Amino acid sequence: MEIIFRKMTPADADTVSEIEIKSFALPWKRDTFFEVVQRKNTAYIVGELEKKIIAYAGAWLSFNEAEVMSVAVLAEYRGRGIGKKLFGELLKLCKERGANAVTLEVRPSNVAAIKIYESFGLKSVGRRPKYYIDNGEDALIMWNTDLGAVNFF
């Protein structure tokens, strides 16, 4: 099983939107993905298995920082290391685009994601109380301020 990672294009918006709906309580709309991937200050990638998109991740770039907006893998493909590879590929792209720091918010209950983020040097630096509208869960704020020190695969 070899996953191919590539930059997301506007043509991927329908499939990515389907993954988004299956992955998040408050999903972005298809048109949002269509527009966002065309912006110069974003970095979005997809993961394909046998030409089928099964995962995606994206970040917004501002000066030398990347803010991760989404990381999603279809449920039936989770637990196989795809999320970690996907996140690593996203960070590599952000670094290539000039980012030397990365931040994101994550649910404290999402232990699997937190472990992935920690493996790339992100550390929890605080909380956003009641951040998630769907259930009022807090968000952990995680940062890595030195992407140059990250050991990519």
C-alpha cells in the first residue's frame, strides 16, 4: 500500500469535501476548498491510494508561520500511519514555502492526533476554553517554533 502525496487542486474539492464531512462535526463547504487551494498563502495536500483520495491536510501561511487548519484521513484508513506521513508531508511543504514555525488547535480528546503532532516537535502551550462549538470542548494550542529541527522521514 503506497500512498502518493501531492498538492491539492481545485478539482479535488468535491472529494476533499466528502472527507471533511465524514471527519468533522462542523465541516467546511466544498466551495471553501475550491477557493482556498488557489490562494498563494495556503499549503494543501492530498493523499492518494490507487488514485483515490483518502486523506488531506492544509495550512495557512503568514510570514514565517504556518497555521494548520485541517488534517483528515478517511476512517477506514486510520491506524496505518497515514496521518503521520500526511502531516509530515504538509510540514515539509510549509517549510519549503518559508515557514519555520507551525501552530494548530486540537481537541484534548484526540489523543492519536496529539501523539502525531508531538512526534514532529509540537508542544501544548495553552488552551482555548470551549473552542469547539459542537460540544464546548476546549482546544489545546500546540506550537513548534523550529521546523528546522524536525526530523522528516
